[in-house]
Amino acid sequence: MKYPIGIQSFEKIRTGGFVYVDKTDLVYKLAQGSVYFLARPRRFGKSLLIDTLRCYFKGRKDLFEGLKMAELGMQGITLKKQKT
């Protein structure tokens, strides 16, 4: 069993064979809402959460295979480009 100590990349964790506790159903619910304030203590997974959201909005379905989010569906989710 490999633990992802210090790894904050969702892609590295999923492709590197590390232990991952599937909480993607909560990420799915978070992405369906509007505005959230993420007040979490240090070393509590904020960077990994944001990277998971990034992969979700980029449509990286391959990284979510076998996870709850794949069952919930990723259709219609895209990363919107902001006007500059």
C-alpha cells in the first residue's frame, strides 16, 4: 500500500497507484452549487480538493473511473474560459 504523503496532484495519486479515499460524490455536490468558503485547517487537503475540481472541470473522465463521480456523471461539465 502506497500512501500519497505530500502529493497534492489528483492525477498523480490516481495514476501512481496510491491509496485514495473516494469522496468524489462530495466534490460532485460541491461543483453543482454556487459559492463556497473553504475554511479548513492546514494540511487538510485543500490543494488536493482544488486539483480534483480542476480535473473534473477539464473533463478528465479517465481519472474518475471506478469512483463515485463516474457513476454520478460528468456530462455537461466544462471549464469556462473567462473573458480578459
